[in-house]
Amino acid sequence: MVERLPDEGKIWYNGTFVDWKDAKVHVLSHGLHYGSGVFEGIRCYATEKGSFIFRLKEHVDRMYHSARLYKMDIPYSEEDLKEAIKETIRINGLDACYIRPIAFYGYHHLGVNPTGCPVDVAIAVWRWGTYLGEEALESGIRCTFSSWRRIDPKTLPVTAKAVGHYLNSLLAVLDAKEKGFDEAIMLDSDGYVAEGPGENIFAVKNATLYTPEAESSILPGITRASVIELARESGYEVVEKPLTKEELLTADEVFFTGTAAEVSPIREIDGVRIGKGKRGEVTSVIQRKFFDVVNARDERYMRWLEPVYE
Ligand code: PPE
């Protein structure tokens, strides 16, 4: 399930391409000590019409949004970064890949205040298959409610996809794995359902979709927004509201969304079978739609796809 990173290829690093093995940081970099960085996870799909990046603009927008919340000035324009992302895929000759741009405070001084540290930016691309295992997309996964609550908007700007925020996710993942589950589901500080460590969550009841509001303790995912749009377009009602544990456990279907996780059904939570205990009907419809869109099989959504090789 866990795929090792490659050891060959080119990484875009502060405006130039360097060999994979040379894309290094100093151990005293600010970002390493304080988690002071922002990043994105983006997917490029190989389709019959060529290679396309899914919602590149929205991802790059979010990276700058994250940076702004941490008062970090990324020393490149969004246009430059988008171009650099495409160039990184081309120079590595990939047709499908996962794209990881990151901006972090680099080497200058230590101390929590980052003012004066350079902002280093890198873009790496590599092949990354299914996030939760090959079988997950079809059969669904087994989850547990984490004992760790999701970071609270009163503590950190949760809409930022920031490096340090992932320590919260790391604890939830380790907790779930130790208990023998595939993935965790995190509650917010009030006890409502928030999200997975790297995924947003949806419940389906009587063919209506429910998901926590974008303003709650979640990272408002781009896959989440896409799924809401695709579901509404398919005639389903989608309600954004606080979800209780009980609502999740008694839902007909539950699924995760995310760039890495795509649309992954959840078949069990803490020993409670969800619905029929396998991928449900609505999840199947949404999954099919999603894969049609990312694979350039739906003309109406070509606007979400950015060609890499023109
Ligand atoms: N919540 C969290 C906490 C999160 O990290 C992600 C993405 C999402 C929701 C879904 O957002 P979006 O990708 O825009 O639909 N998680 C990224 C990193 C996963 C990782 O393990 O690293 C991802 O899916 O790329």
C-alpha cells in the first residue's frame, strides 16, 4: 500500500531543475523545526485525450490562500507556479502523476518568528496509485473514530493546507492503524464529524448527500467541491451541515473524497457495518462521474482539466 518514492527524476527547486537526489534542505531550515510551510496535492491523469491536471487553478489558488494565512510571501506568481508545475511533468516525461508543490521557510535563523527567512519553493511529481489501496475504491475501507479531535479553527487557520497541521493527521492515522483500521475519521472539538486525516467525508441517507460545512473544522477540499457539483448535477440533493457520529453510523453510505483518496467508499466504522457493507449505489454513481470527469470523458467538465502537453 505504501509506495516508496522514486530516486530518479528532476525536481523544480527555487526556479531551476535539480536532480532528484540533490533536492535537499538544511537541517536547520525553519520549516523543519516549526512546520512553517504550505503545500498542495494535485493529480494529473493520463486520458485518451492526453494528460490533464485536475483543477490546477483551484489548487494553486489554495496554496496562495494558505500562504496568506501564514503571512508567507511566495516569491513567484500563481501563473509562474502553474507553468512550473506543467514543465516539471513534461521534463520528467510523465503521463499520470501526483504533484506536490511546497513552499516553506528555509535556512537563515532559528526562532519561531520566521521574518527574514527565505521562502523556498519546490515542485515534485511522481507516480502515485490509489491512496487507500487498490481494493479500497471498489470494496470500501474500514474506519475508526479517532480519539484525537480535528484541529480547531480557534487554534489554527484550518482552511490553510499547512505542513504543521498534519501532525494532527499523523496522530489520527497512527491511532487508526494501531487499532487495525484502514483510516481514521476525526471529530471536531464539539464532537461533530470533521474529516479524515487527508480526506473530506460524505454521508448518504435516502439518496441525499450530507457533508460538514466548508466553514467547520475541515480543509475545504477541491474534490469535495467537485463532488458536490457533480452530485447536484446528477439530481441529488446535497446538504452541508454539522454531522453527528450517529448520523454517520446509520447512513446508507459513507465515502471519503480527496485528491489522493479520490472517491473512496467506507464500509465499516468501529465495527458497525455501513449500509450494505460495500460500495453503495450513490457512491458508485458519484465515483463513476468523478472518474469520467478526471479522465476527460465528460465534455462539460473539460474546464476543470488543464492540458500538460499542448
Ligand atoms: N482534508 C485534508 C486534511 C486533506 O489533507 C485533504 C487532501 C483533503 C481534505 C481533501 O482535499 P482535496 O485534495 O482538495 O480534495 N489531502 C492531500 C494530502 C494527502 C497526503 O496523505 O499527503 C491529498 O489528497 O493530496
